[in-house]
Amino acid sequence: MPTDESSAPLGSAPSISVVIPCLDEAATIETCVRRAIDVLARNGWHGEVVVVDNGSSDDSAALAEAAGARFAGPAHRLGPIG
């Protein structure tokens, strides 16, 4: 979420993107997303939760979106680096 911090009024809540990497995390992704959203809300921070997937073969994407996250992922699994 791009922002121009120099134009934000002093004392205003920051804009934050919480980015969660994901690969076949259907068992835990909903809890992670909900906890991140809760931390933003409890602190009065304006932000978003983005789940970045590397080609999950389970329901991670649907579960992340249902829990309130934006979902981003490649069309195919990228695999390990190096």
C-alpha cells in the first residue's frame, strides 16, 4: 500500500502492509491472517494483510481471502532459490 509519509499529518495512524508468505498453509493461514488483522485493529493502525503464495496445492488462497487478506501468488510454483 504505497503512501506519501511526508504528506501525512503528524500523529496520524501509519499505513502498514503485513505480508505473510504461504505454501500449503491451509491448517494455519486463517489464524495468522486474523491475528495480524487483530494487531492492526488493536493498535489503531490503518493497514492490510497480504498473503503471498508460492503455488499452494491446498485451499490456502480461499482460506486467506475468507479471513480478510488480499491474496497474491504466481501462476506456477517458483521453487527454491539457489
